[in-house]
Amino acid sequence: MDDAPEKDGSVQSVDRAATILAYLAGAGELGVTELARRLGVHKSTASRLVATLEKWELVEQVEGRGKYRLGIGLVRLAGTAVAGLDVVEQARPVCRRLAQETGLTVNLAVLADTQALYLDQVAGTSALQSYNWVGQRIPLHATSNGKVLLSELSPGKVRDLLGDLTAYTSRTIVDFGVLDAELARVRRDGYAMAIDELEDGLAAIAAPIHNAHGEITNSLSLSGPTFRLDDDRLAGLLDVLVPAAHEVSRRLGWHQPA
């Protein structure tokens, strides 16, 4: 067996890990000994690779059989990727129109583990900065997008997901009791706000995007400098943001309750 390290061992390990996933996809279940034989490596090497994949839930051990199969982590990754691509395609024309109409930055986000992940962004004509947030992750409790994505979870699930509430500004919510009340308001009103909570001088509002089953899968937000988004302006923006989020939801197969 050829188990000698190549020039770039990290690349070799990635290649072997990906090959293990491909073998399991084809065979359904395989033991470490068989995986080592197919890879042409020592059993200890295969065992280390499988242990790393298991840590990330990309594989899981079949109870009582000593073999491995593909894990739930792959399902989550695949689901997020497919849903993300689909919602970006459906939301893009709505986001462009919203940015043009309001002059603000429009962001589309999804829940990704313990944070919100930006899938798409369209900057409006009055945006003060052109930083591209696509692919960036943001905290859930300190952002309007995050609050929307948390709003359907139970208080216990929110606590398990977040662990601690980090303070980013003096206005960041750092008490779970306060956060519970805020999320209850988001569920009731159908939108979330975050004023100077993630960053001083930054204000944002967000509305939920639903899938065909009525579940909140994404959030759509408008953001800009706090000095431009007073209470009256924010209230007026809701009149265009919420219908825009509903339009994206309908494109994804959601039927608004009567």
C-alpha cells in the first residue's frame, strides 16, 4: 500500500476524504477496513479520515454494525446550497427593484448554523458604502435578518443555538428574556428592526421569506445609516419591504393565508 505523504499532504487528505464520501454514496455502507483497501492506505489513516468526517456529521456510524454511511451534515449542506441558489434566482429581480425604489442596500440572508449568511446583496443609489456582504456571516440576535430567522424557533432552541449573547454596541440585546419578547413581537408583526445594535450608525429592517410549506427559510432586509432612517421613514419602508418579501415567497410556492 502506498501511504507515503505527497508534496501537499493537506490536498491529499481532502482528496481522500472526498473519495470516501463518493464510495459511501455508491455502496451505502462500508467499514474502515474496506475503505482503507479501496483508498490504498493503512487502516489507521482511513480511521483518522473517517473520524474527521464524522466530527462534521458528514458520515455516521451504523449502530451495531461497525460500518459508516453518509451523515445528516451532507443533507444540511445540500439543502442550504440548493435552497440558496433557488431563492437568489427568484429574489434577484425583486431585490433590484427594491433597491432602486428605496435607494437603500437590500440583503438576502439564510440561517447557517449559529449565524445568518448573506446570499445576495443589491446596493441602492444612496448607499454610503459599497462593501459586499455576500458570503459573510452576521450574528443572529443583533441584526434584523437574524431576528427574522430566529422568530419561528422556541425560546429553548434559541438558547441552545446562540449560547451567549455578545454585545456589539450599547443597544445590542444581551438578555434572553428581552430577546424572547423581541422575537414574539417579530412573530406578531411580521418584521424585525435593528437600530444601532450591530454597529453604531447602522439601521435595518427585515421581513421573512416563506417556502411552499409556509416555513421561514430566508429574510429580506433594507439597511442604511441611522440618521436617514428615522421612525417615520422606517414605517414607510415597511410598506414596500413586506410586499417584496411576500412576492419572493410566492415565487417559491408560498400561498399567503387569507
